[in-house]
Amino acid sequence: MGVITYEQEISSSIPPSKMFKAFILDADNLIPKILPQAVKSVEILEGDGGAGTVKLVTFGEGSQYKSVKHRVDEIDEANHIFKYTVIEGDALAGILDSISYVVKIEAGPDGGSLCKTTSKYHTKGEGHNITEDKIKEGKEKAKAMFKAIEAHLHANPHAYN
């Protein structure tokens, strides 16, 4: 098994605490509302929403994937850190055991925030490689989702205070 690591940084004019509440803590409700073509629904299969919780994410009609299951590994509200792992689903493409993510939203310039994400793709065996294009595609979708939430927060300035 190999591990391929990628990092991404996205800046926002939204303060860290507000972005964390919307992008992480309320994502299961917010994203299907503002991006139904990307995410149709998120359902808790086991757990209470905290560490150890397993969720089923059903993608919208605009997605190439049907669904994934992910496990919440850690939610650190004080430091705006969220860790989770994709453990099942067609996004693993039969060549990945899992994909683990660490998302940290920290203070950025001018009162905004920086969303720093580290993704680790855990491949099955040594012969499997995930293409650079697939990873770039995933990063672009994550950035689009982040920017859609940012736009929603600008349009609804009193939300998540």
C-alpha cells in the first residue's frame, strides 16, 4: 500500500470561526441546500456527529460519483480543525483503500481565513496509482464548494454568528 499526499490552501474573506461553523459544523445541512447538484444528502449511519461517526454522502445529479461513506476522526472547534476519512464508495475507484483529510481553517489577512487541507490517498497495493488529473479534479470541486459557502455567507451576513 502506498500513500500519496496533497495539500491545498484556499483563502476567504470570511473569519475562521464563521467559516468553520458553515463549512464544517453545518455542512451536512448547508451544502445540499446551496449545491444540490453536488451533494444530494448526508445521513448519519452511526454515531452522534462527533469522532467515530460514520456518514453516507449521496452525491447530486451533477456528480460522477454516486456516494461515499466517511468517518469523522476528530472535530476540534477551538482550533478549527476537522479530520475525516473516506472509507467506502465509488470515489475510491477500486484503487484506494481510503482517503484521509485534515482541514484547518486559520486566520488569514484582513480578518479573513485560510483553509488548509492535507489529503492522503491510501492506495491498494503498490501497482495502483491515482492520476494527477483525478486529484486536481477533486481539489477543484472542493474549492468550488468552499467558494459557494463563502458566497452564501456574504449573501447572508447574519448566519453563523
